[in-house]
Amino acid sequence: MEVNPNSQQPTGSSSNVAPNALGNVQRPGEYLRHIRIAKNLELETVAADLKIPLKTLKALEQDDYKTLPEAA
């Protein structure tokens, strides 16, 4: 999935979320969670597809940046 930096919506044919479906979502993690749920994807599936630890994805969705690993 590609993300257009000028849009709050992922681009590409796989996105089926209506532009107004996001409502007042403002935090990045809340946005990611909303899109994942709208696509009926489980956390475990997304973590495996992205090749990131499940706890990292959970932290991202909860906007818990202190839990994320340090940059290399």
C-alpha cells in the first residue's frame, strides 16, 4: 500500500475506505488502526506482512512511541 503525503488516505486499488469514513481521527496510530479494521485485518496478519514485531505494531496503533525501539 502506498501513502500519498498530500492525502490522509492511502492510495492504490486495494484501499476501499471512503474519504469521510475517518471522521475526526487525528492521531497517526488511531488512523492506522481504523484502516486496518476497515480492511478486516488482524494485528498478527499486518505485523507478519510488514515483518515487524507484534508489540511494535500495537505500540504504533496506541501512539505509544516510548515503547518503540530506538533508531539504529
